[in-house]
Amino acid sequence: MAQIRIENLRKDFGAFNAVKSSSFTVENGEFFMLLGPSGCGKTTTLRMMAGLELPTSGEIYIGGEEVGMKRASERDIAFVFQMFALYPHMNVRKNISYPLVSQGLNKAEVASRVAEVAKILRIENILDKPVGGLSGGDRQRVALGRAIVRKPKAFFMDEPLGALDAEFREHMAEELRALHDRMGATTVYVTHDQLEAMQMGDKIVVMNHGVVEQFGKPQQIYDWPATKFVAKFIGSPPMNFLEFDGAIDIGGDEVNLSGTSVKVPVSRDKRLGKLALGVRPEHVRFKDGAALAGRVIAVEYLGTTQIVTLETPHGDIKARTPSNQAARVDELIGLEFDARTLTVFDSISGKALVSEANEGVLRRG
Amino acid sequence: MSTYSVTEPSGRQKWFAGILVVLYAVITLLPLLWIIGTGFKSPADAIAYPPKMIFEPTVEGYVNLFTTRTRVPEEQLKELGEPTTWYDKLVRKDGVIITGASRFAERFTNSVIIGFGSTVLCIVLGTAAAYAFSRFKVPLKDDLLFFILSTRMMPPIAVAIPIFLMFRSLGLSDTHAGMILLYTAVNLSLSVWLLKGFIDEIPVEYEEAALIDGYTRFQAFYKVVLPQAVTGIASTAIFCLIFAWNEYAFAVLLTSGNAQTAPPFIPTIIGVSGQDWPAVAAGATIFLVPVMVFTILLRKHLLRGITFGAVRK
């Protein structure tokens, strides 16, 4: 197992710049998520780490050794593909033992390692079956088996649950996380599903347009997004933005939304111009007689909670409230925000302004 | 909204379909049966009019195919004494004796060497080129592929004269190597295109998985891509072999003594008294066998190969 460090990694495909100067570190034993929308460069980054693409510039360290220009076969890593890529002309046992055969292990050792892996994954009963007839879940397990059998320095997984149906995906996600916890293997996992990333990851890198937008623990990223993109990409429904023209000074603890003053965490930045107040739906509270009000335009019932969409002078916002709280369409409701949870964004650059509350997260990453 | 019936065809429809298939089989197989039948006729029966459907089978045609014979006067025949082998006996009744082996076996061997030689070469070069075109960034890839295809846009015989002159100055005329090279050159474009199609369909992840599992690019190609491409290789091989095996025009033009293949040889089989049709038919029958065996051996792949890509998985 090993630490993986990426420094200023860049990849160009002809004139197209797929990954722009990315840097992050995956600590030993971490379950690390590379998250972003399709085309954001996350898969390219992973493929460079695995040695399936050569970087245009920058360095990749696996266990302290620079491997950027090394062949995939020399990096001692395992890769789980989205489509599993099980060798179709071999049975399950041969698929799992294939990486060991290339290492020149003797037959007895190969057999015992395969048996051990089959036991961990509970696939002993299908070892002699051809891979063609397996169910999605079993294919997934065989693909994992092929990865873990060689005890590599790190596991790389490219949307490994993407080909499974929704119900089963949940189950496999748990299984995968449990497997990781038991083996403690450094794992880099690419996904476009923010829920999957939050659910499974120790740490998340959010990428967009080839740029690392933010890097940190799931909760840090959720609570204190570094950019509007991250705030929108993570969370469902995403963070609300109340756009306004205004100013905030260093040490300031309130912003003025067209006459209404809203308390925010003490600012460490100053900015004048187009700003946006970011608030998570669950931090919007209904309060009769509050200065800021919104008209209800839709209510979605979700069981214990409901999502109420309100029209305000600063744009539509969504609130997540207990479903027993009455909200009827066209009703005017007073709104209040939890001041400790707010983030002010510069609307032009999209970046979050540093405040007392988020400086711990933003200054470090 | 219209619905589509996916019910089983009725009994009458099945009968009708069955009759059509049998009819088609009869039409296509009749010439073949005729040739095979003629091979077992006597020369007189072979040219009888109206054609004889029922005849006394004889292997005279096959004996004639493999031998050269001469007619000798009766006194001389008596001096020779009784024929010792069954084939001697067979020809002796017409007052003919066998003087030696014909060149058919040699021509047939040439066909095998040249046909299979060019097929193997075509597959080896074609697979390598197709893999490269399918997987790597090749500068001017599309232009190169078009150029390769364009070599098939004229009938090969159109360049017979330049090839004849080229072969003469290179010393390739009437050599096995020359014919293998020629047939390979003609077939290679087809082989590259067909195989590229098949290799394109093999997901690149298989090789990437093998690369990560610790194999070199060549090992990944050899151990993972090739087994997947067997279907394509088999059907391509059949197409290449059939062309090289049946090719007549270049063989007539470029070979005579040493490297002549069976197609130009078979029609020239002359019997003691004029054209020997049973021997020609026997030659054609034997000539059919290798391609038939090869196709039957690979038919499972051929069928999949022809319909490959027709249905999205």
C-alpha cells in the first residue's frame, strides 16, 4: 500500500487541454474519490495515474517513486474498469489468476491466492464458470477479485458501479466500502455521482473543466464549498444562491440584500460588487414576519422532509423542511437562514470568500 | 398503433419454406453433383447424348488424371504380359499402357503451397496492420486506409502486364514466392479492412486490463486480442484462401513449368484420344476438397463472421 501524490499534472490531446495542472495527495489506505461531471478530466487523471495515458507534464508519485513515464505493468497497481473488462475467453478462475501468472508465481501459490480471494468475495461457487453468463454483480466481484489478488500498491476504479442497476449499485457500494475497510488498501475511485462519492469516500477531489475545484473530506466539501460549481454539484437539491450587489469588509459579519440585513460568519475577505449568498436547503427556515420572504411555487413531498421552492427577489430558492410544516402554493413565507452555515461567493470568479467559518477548510486546500 | 406478430410460422408456411430451401440447394448443388458424377463416368458416357443419368461408375477418370498413358499395338501388348496392378488392368482393356505419373499431383501441391502460403501471410500482415490502424494514432490514418482500399477498386488483372514485366525483371516469374506475394498483395487490402472491423469491435479495455495485469503490449495483443479476433481471422482466411485457390488468369500468365497451380492445369488434361472429360472432372473434384474441408472446419466462425456487427450487443 502506498501514498499517491499528484503534482501539477497536465494532459493535452492535441489542442484540447483535458487536465490542467492538477495537484492532490491520496494518503496511504484512503478511499479517495475523483468526482466531477463527464468530460471534466477525472478519468483522464486516473488513466494517467494508472499508466494508460502519458502525462503531458507534471509528476505522479506512487509510494514515493515517480512513475509518470513508466509502463502500466511496472507500476504495481490494479484497475477496475467500468465495463469490468473480464477476459471473455477465460473462466472466472483464469481471469482472477491472470495477473499472478504474469508475475511468474508457481501453480500452487496461484491456486491458494485465488481461493483466498474467492472466499473474501464469496464467489467460490462460480470459479469454474465462463464469465459470459455471469450476472452484473458477479462480474463486478470477479473484476474486484482480479484486482485484489495481486495485492497491489493501489486500486484504481473507473466508475465500477456505473454498469449496475440502481438497486444493486447501493448494495455493491456497501460491499466495496466494507472490502476496503477490511483490506485498508489505497483506492482511487472515479465517479460522477456525488451521492456515491459522499457515501463511500474518505476524501473527495471535485474536478471541472480539467481543474481541481476542491479537495477535502466529504463533509468539509459539502459544508464549505470553495466554488459555486462545487456548491451546485454536491448536494441534492444543490446549494441556493441569492444573487445581490453589495459589499463586505474584512471583519464584516453581515450582508445587505436590497435593504434586508443578513448575518454571515465573520469575513476574512473584502469584496465589492456582484456577490452571491450560498445557503443549503436544509439551512433555510420558515419564520413568520421575517424581513426576507418568498412566495411558494412548488412543494415536493419526500416522506419525512419536503422540498419547498420559493420565489424571492434574489432568485428561486429551495428549502428542505419537515413535511409536517405547512406550505401551500402561492403562500408568502418569511425566511431565515442559519448564519453559521452561510458562504458568500464572488459571483464573477465563482470563488467563495474566506470567512471565520470556512477558513480552516479553504486555506489548507 | 400497429403490432408485429412474433408467432411461430404455421405448418404450411414451414412446408413452403422447406421446399424453397431444397429447391435452392438442388439448383446450386446440381453443377457440383454433375462434376463429381462425370468424374466417375467412362469417356464415352461423359460425352453421351442425351446425357446419361444412370451409368456404370468407373475410376478410370481418376487413373487418367494421375497418369500419362500411351496406346501400343496389340503384338506389343502381348509381349508385355499380364498387367500387374488394378489400374494397369483398367487401362489395358483399351489397348493403352501407363507410362508414368502425370503432373497433377505436383500442380495440386503448388496450389496448396501458394494458396495457404498467401493466406497465412495475408492474415499475419493483415492482423498486424489492422491492429495498428484500430488502436494507434497513425498519421494520415484515413488516407492510408482509403489508399489500401483503392487497390481493390480495379480488377487485379488490369495490371497484368506491369506485373508480368515486374516479375520478369525480378526473377519472380513461375516461382512459388512470386505467386504467394502476388496473391497476398491482392488480398491484403480486403484482409486489413475486414480485420480492422473485427478488432474495432473488441473493447480496448481488455488490453488495458492486461497491460495493468503486468503484460507487455505484445503479450496483451497475443493473449487477449487474438483469441477474441479468431472469428474475424477465420472468415478473412476463408475469403483469402478462396480467392488464391481459384485464381486462374494470373496463374496462366505467370506460371508454366515450376509453380503452375491446378486451375490452369486441369483444363489442359488431354487423354489418349482428345479431351478427357472424366479426368478433368476428377481433377475438379479433387481440387474442390481442400477449400471445402477448410470451410467446413471454420464454418462456425464463418457464419458468425458474416453476420458480425449486424446485431448490436
